[in-house]
Amino acid sequence: MRRKQKPKRPLYVYIAGPYSKGDVGGNVRTAIHAADFLMKQEDLNIVPYVPHLTHLWHMVSPKEYAAWMAYDRRWIVKCDVLIRLEGESGGADDETEFARMHGILVMDMRDPVADDYHRLWKRNDVSSLFYLMAAVYSGKDTK
């Protein structure tokens, strides 16, 4: 069976989700697992960005919340897709709204279609997952 060729241009994906509510370490781990899952889909040429990794940076050189959010917004506008993980997070909600305002596709795991997203995610069927997302948002201009 012939393997699919990688798309010429990488698909940049921002991972938005809870950070400071609940178990910070657990939240960072969840975001890393999501990104790791996406990176393994080599034929899709996905480059995930995990803002949660600034956790270590913050431990060494703390910044105000607003400074981190401004930094994250600079990354969001560089991405093609934002994946909003489940869980309560005012920051991730703000990032999601910011992405939508800038025409970036949002895969919100809390949406009514999320059942389909979850099913495909759990089956490791990322190709179909992104196909479904594109179909849901097909009327949107992505840039």
C-alpha cells in the first residue's frame, strides 16, 4: 500500500486548554499528550504548538498573566487551527474567541459535534478528524 505524501506546507495547530484550574501538572500533561498524538500523524505534516510548556519558563522567570496571554495570541495568529481541549478555562476560552475573530479554524472538543471528534480522536483517525473539521467549517475563510 502506498503511503500518502506529506502536504507541502505544514499544518500549524495551537493546543488551547486548561492550565491553572485544577491540577497544573495534569493539565500540562494532557496538552502534551494531545500534541504528541498530532505529531505522530506524520503523513499530515502537523506542527502542534503547546502554550502550556511556558510553565517551565514561568517557573524560572515569572510574568504577569496578561503578558503570557499577549505572547500566546502572537502564536495563535500564526496557526491554521486551534484545538480547544475539554475543561474549564477562561484563558482557553479567550484564546478560542480570539482565534475565531481572526478566521482561524477552531476544533472545540466541547461542541455538539465533539462526539464525532472524540470518536475519531480515540480511534487515532486524525485524517478523518481534520476532514470532519473542514466539513463543519467549510464556509469559513481560513486566511
